[in-house]
Amino acid sequence: MDFSLSSEERQIRDTIRSFVEREVMPLEPEVLRNERAGGPGIDPEVLRDLRLKGKKMGFWGINTPEEYGGAALGPVMSAIIAMELGRTFVPFSFGGSADNILYGGTEEQKKRYLIPTIEGERRSCFAITEPGAGSDARNISTRAVKDGGDWVINGEKTFITGGNEADFVMVFAVTDPEKGANGGTTCFLVDRDMGWRSTPIPTMGQWGPASLVFEDVRVPEENVLGELGWGFALAMQWIGQGRYMIPAGAVGSAERMLQMAVDYAKIRTSMGQPIAEYQAIQWMIADSQVEIEAAKWLTLYAAWQVQQGMDARHASSIAKLNGAIMANQVVDRVLQIHGGMGYTKELPVERWYRELRLLRIFEGTDEIQRRTIARNLIKGHARLGTIGE
């Protein structure tokens, strides 16, 4: 059992870390100023220029197949890269990627949606969550009714990431109510100019989701993604394939913040000595390190399972649950170590605090992950005492 990275993998990790420290982290003060003034954190053109710099370095389409111009670095390196990007709160990601389910489209759909998305010419969003069906995705109420050669969609989606910026949506609607989720739900590719509209949803953090409304939106038959009626399987593929990327980013964020706490504890004095000398502070630092390491290896194990072609849903749920809780516990300790300064907006700790709280809600709440993990064990879909199986 070898946990070491190859020389090439280490070089990629170190290059990404250097890029983040040199090109991305210096933008943090500007992002804070803009956000606290009520505006967007960073100009999209700045992000575009950063992505082009990354492309010149060979970082384009991190997990995109080579046939589409990507680097195809695989799930494990994708997770490691997400850890490096998680070290900053600047909303940067490398370009050249597309949603995994778009690769299952027809050749015409690939020309119209997949390839332009990879090339950065189009932006997509994934819409299954509804006001009355968040974690209970099987009970969505959005309907699509056949009318001649078109489907007419009516319904509302909520908390859609990227919904305000997207020019097309992968929307899930019930096409046969009698068949339920398996056989009765279909995914449609719907351009914004077909008539759906979006409204921003204000949140306590910087995540800017949207509410999407579909009122008699007509979609041609050729815009059905995958098989008619089997959209729920596509949705689970979208959700399950990359769930390990959430705790990966959380690991990077927690490591950055813990280092901030260590540095501060060494220079902040109280009662004649640095607070780093006090056992109460040392225990918070030690507990945080232990939890970060646990989350890191659970995440990499889930990514490894995906890379091996294994069913990684159980491991991904464990990693996501553990990583979300870990990040929130670490940021709380880091704020506590900084004391009153941590609570002010002079430091970015309070910003991390608000942003990381989202991890315990989106892409499956803590409660849903626990339900999934328990059911897998109770029903025998997962077994205790296994390694690499």
C-alpha cells in the first residue's frame, strides 16, 4: 500500500500551489473589499484571464478527456487540485470542464452544448432541487408535457448554483407521473432564450444561487438528454460522481485557516506569553490537525474508488459528511483562537465561517448523508471491515 505521489503528481501539486499563491491569493483583499461594498467579489474578466494563464501552463480541463482537449488528470489528482484551490476564498477554478452527464449526449448535443461549454463559450447549470423537493429529489413536481414535436415545461427550481449566469440548463421534469422517478423523470437541455428566467437568492455567504421559473417553456424533442424517462439516473450520476470534490476543497480551506491560527497563536501574547503556550490553544490546534488529516484521506479514498471504476457513492457520502463537519469545526476553533479579531471583518475568518457553513447543506445535507450511510449498511450495500473493496 503506497500513499506517496509520483514525481509528476508532486510537480503538478506544487505548480498549482505556486500558481494559487502567486496569482490568486493576492486578489483576496480586493474580493473582500468588493463583497463588503455590496458588489460581486471579482470581475469575471479577471477570472477569465487567470484561466487563460492556467491554460498556457497546461491546466485546462483537469478531468476532461484528452479527445476534448482536456488534461484528463483523473479523480485523485482532481481532488488534490481542489485541495489546493480550496486554500483561497477567491472563486477561481481552472477552465475547460463540463458537467459529466453532457458527455452522454448525442453528437448534435455535444456540438451545441458540450464542446462550447468546455471551450468556455457557454455556461450551464444543473436544476433538480425545488421549493418542495430539496433532498427528496424523487418527488419533484416540475412537469413536461408532450405537445406535437415539443415538450412544454412548467415548474420552479430553487437554490440552483450558477443559475443566474447560465445560458442553458439541464433541468429535470416529470414526464410520466405514474412511473415515478425511475422511468418517469426526464432531463432536458433548455436554452435561456427558450423562455425560462432566473432570480438571485440572497444568502448569508457568497454563494449566489438562483430560483428558476419555467412557464410554458417549449423544448424540442432533440433536447432530451439521455433516455426519455430515465433522467433520475442521470441526476444521481451527476451528484455522485463529483461529491468527493466538496470535502477536497474543505480540506484546503481548513489547512489554510489552521496555519493562520498557528501563526497568530505564536505572536499573540496574553498574561506575559504567547497564547500558543497555553494547553487550551494547543488542544484546538491538535484536534483540528487530526480532523483535517482524517478528512483528507477519506476524500482521497473516495476519489481513488472513482478512479478504479468502483461504486464510490458510499465512500463519497462518508467523505462529504466528515469533510463538511470538519471544516465547520476547524473554522470555529480558528475564530476562537483569534478572539475578538476573528469576529471582525478586518480578517477573513468570518468570511470563511459563513461560506463553509454551506457545506453541511448543499449537495446532500449532513442528515441525508447519514441516512445514506446507515441504509447502505442496514441493507447490505456496504460492509464493515473492508479495504479497497
